[in-house]
Amino acid sequence: MEERLQKILAGAGVASRRKCEELILGGKVQVNGETVTALGTKADPDVDEITVDGKAIGTEKKMYLVFNKPKGVITSASDPQGRKIVTDYLKGITERLYPVGRLDYDTEGLLLLTNDGEFAHLLTHPKHHVAKTYLATVKGVPHGSELDKLKNGIMLEDGMTAPAEVEYHDIDSEQRHSTISITIYEGRNRQVRRMFEAINHPVTKLKRISFGDLFLGNMKRGLFRHLTKDEVESLVKLAKQAGKSSAGRSALKSPADSRVKAAEEFKPKPKPRPNTKSANTQTPSARSASGKPVSTKSTAKPASKQAARSSSRQASKAKPAGRAGANSSRNRKAGDSRRRGK
């Protein structure tokens, strides 16, 4: 059956899929005697002759190891500086194995190694979000609010992290150091160390204790063991399930983008500023001589009622004045008549 060339090479244990792609682009791979440099090229390993640097690839037996990496060991198949590498500890293993992901030089703990490129690709692809748990010994004791920043995602130089699972594991009696259990679902460079640096509690010791549902247990440093068939199948199933869950999420670039969008969408709208010229506005500083607050509400309505009552009283007073004026007019007329009679 035809498959992409880089997949065939990775499955044959030549290298990781990414490295196999580099070999193809570099003109190192030949199919039936012809050099291939296109990544989309397909071939059938049962029919076609496939070589890398002139050497035919074989159908190597798949191997899966779990290794307790000591501190001060390079997670690589070689090191130009001559430092110890993980394969130095694989006594009796003749197959070419490659690490599944990486652990920093100063980080110890669980590391998977395999010659199955598809297996490695499945577990390390960002979309699968396979959980990895570490024990981080840090300076001081982070407050709960600081750990909440890690739980909710924290901004690093390369962007916001996905939410992590964090809890206290152990605290030094003098509170100079504490050990925190942290589970992340990403694989950025020095991610755990940078997350704790961001909350001002730098890591002094870091150990990975689990990868997916595989745990380090009591394995001693520098030792390894073969994974069982059930363990391999369980990791593959876990990664595929995580990939499906990831595909069903929002099409945003990362979980951080979703949180940012939600924050923007539900950000409270600013309240309208009160109209200080309104008739119903109160002045908090207005107080009586006794110091008690005095209402400064406008008295426009009561004033209009008072004016109405005042007008009514004036009108009622005006009526008697009108009668007095009428009597005065009649008296003047009578006086005029008497004068004319004289």
C-alpha cells in the first residue's frame, strides 16, 4: 500500500518524521534509484526500493522504552560537546532509538524512546494535548493566587499558556522551598521553568513523573524498561482521543485565544456618567450646622405649589378689595349728585 515517503521512513525507524522530511528535502532519499525531494511523494515499501544515503531501509522491529533520565544528560542521539546522552544508558539495545519529546539538561524523570516514528509523532503533535505531570521544587511558597495564574494560563514570551493543573505537593518546614505538582498539555521549550519564573518562584529541581497514563513509579535513575503492548496501545488511544477532542474545539489558534475572546465579549460596559446638572442630583458635601446631611434636591415642584397657594390667597384677598372699590365708587357718585343738587 502506498504511503507518504516520510511516513514510511519514520515507520522504518530511520528518524523522527520531521527529521525524515529534512532528509527528503536534502536529497538524501532515493526511490527505485531516483532521488526524491518532494514531501508529497508516495511509495509502497513492499514494492519500491527505498534507500537513504544509498542504504536500503529495513522493516525494523518496533521498540518502545521508558527511561528514568538523570539530571545532566542530553536528550539527543549525539552531542558535539561530548556530554552524556540518553543512548549511553541503553546497554544491550542495538536498534536506533529516538526520544519522544525532550527533557532539559537539568530536568530528570520519565522519557519515552522508540524507533516508531508514527508513535512519536502522535504523542508529540500539539493538537493531541497529551498530559505531562512534573514535580517542581521552587524557591519560597507560592500563594494560592499565584498558582491560580498558572491554572488559568499565564503570559510568557511566546504567548499565553494553556490552563495547567497545579497543587501543593510538599512545603519546606522553614518555607524556603516548596514542591508543586503541575500538569501541562503543551510541549514548549523550558515551559514549566518559565511558568514559575513568571510568578517569581524559580525552579531549583524539576522531575517528570508521568506521560499520559504512564507513570515513572519507583524506577531508579538511569534505568529503563520496555513498555508492554497494553501500555503502548493505551498511549496511542489516549493521544487519538485527545486529538478528536481538540478537533471539536473552537477554530481559534489556542485555548488562550478563547479565553481572551470570552473576556472581550463579556467585559462589562462602562456605566454612563451621572448628569451633575440634574435637578435630582445630591451634593454629598452639603450638611447642616449639626453635621447631618442635608438634601439638596431641587424644590421646584414644592415652590410651584406654594406659588399656587399664594396666588389663591391673593385672589381671595382681592375680592373684598373689589367690593370696597365698588362701594367707594357708589359713594363718589352719591356725593356728586348732592353737589349738583346744591
